[in-house]
Amino acid sequence: MIGGYYFDENVPSAIAEGLRKRRVDVLTAQEDGFDATPDPRVLDRAMELGRVLFTRDDDFLGEAAARLRDGRPFATVIYAHQQRASVRECIDDLELFAGAATVAEMRGQVLHLPLR
């Protein structure tokens, strides 16, 4: 299993709460004292903690693309567009990833929700 999720400050709390009810490990940037922190530092923090970053902020897509291009390591980014993925879809899909992926598999990738 993955080492848990790290949510940036743009993720609605309902997604974290829904996942926690399903016993999925979630840490938010706010809980970690990293709210109002620049995106590159948030991505670094997710990697330091061995967590997958979940965001609804498309700025992280650019940061991940730059790191891929430069060959720099980063935590996997899972992105869900605010109008294309409902809270329920995010919870269902993130729960699926949490149970199916390993920490080693979840490095240096960019994934998009919803899966369907």
C-alpha cells in the first residue's frame, strides 16, 4: 500500500473526511503546518513524508512536468479537476489507489481523476 496521501490546501475537507471514514491515511498541508506554502515546497514535503500528493490545483501539473523533464524526483501527483471529478468520485478513486498501489509504484507520476 502507499504511504498515505498528502492533500494540498485546495482540496475540500469533505474528501479527507470521506477517506478517513474508509480508513485511508490522509494528512493535509494545513494539519502539517504547510498551508500558504509554495507549491514546489508542498510537493517536496509529500516526498519527504513518503506520501502521494492529491490536489485540485493545476499549478502542480506544471511543477511535476518540469521535474519530469529535468529528471528530478518527486512524489506522485494525483490531480482532479474541480468540475470534472466530484467529491464522491475522488473519494472512491483515491481509496482504490490506496489499496492497490505500493510506495515504489507511486513515485514520479502524474495521474488524473476520475478514472472513468
